[in-house]
Amino acid sequence: MTTAELEQATRGLENLRYQDTRPLNAGERQQWERAKRGRPRKAVKAARVLISIEPAILARADALARQRGVSRSQLFVRGVSTLLAG
């Protein structure tokens, strides 16, 4: 978000008063509860690994991850798991 976009998005909020607010409706409350949970916890803690990879291969891996709708980490986990499985 650019500075101009941020300024436009927050215009008028500097004078917001409590009296101008209202309670959340059911849909907004549900959305707020989902948002405030943060990242879901994993059953097993993942280790961070620093690897070196050629830029061209990384670009192809990122494209494949986008195509399959997974993250880069998920793509690498699937690939390593497949190799380990045999």
C-alpha cells in the first residue's frame, strides 16, 4: 500500500469517537473471531531451514506452487516427502 493509498483509506479516522461506533453484528463478530486467532498452530513445530537454490529453479518452483495453490514451503515438503517415500 502506498502512502497515498494509506492516507485515503484512513482519512477521517483521526477524529473517530467512541460515540460514533456500534457493536459488531453477527457476521462481523464471526469475521473478527477468525481474524484474531492468528496463524493456526501446527501439531509438530517446524524447523526453519536455509537452503541455496538456483534462481531459475526457484522461479519454476514458485510457479508450480502458485499453480497448485500451495505455499513454497508446502511444495518443498511434498517434494522431499515423495523422495523419502521411495
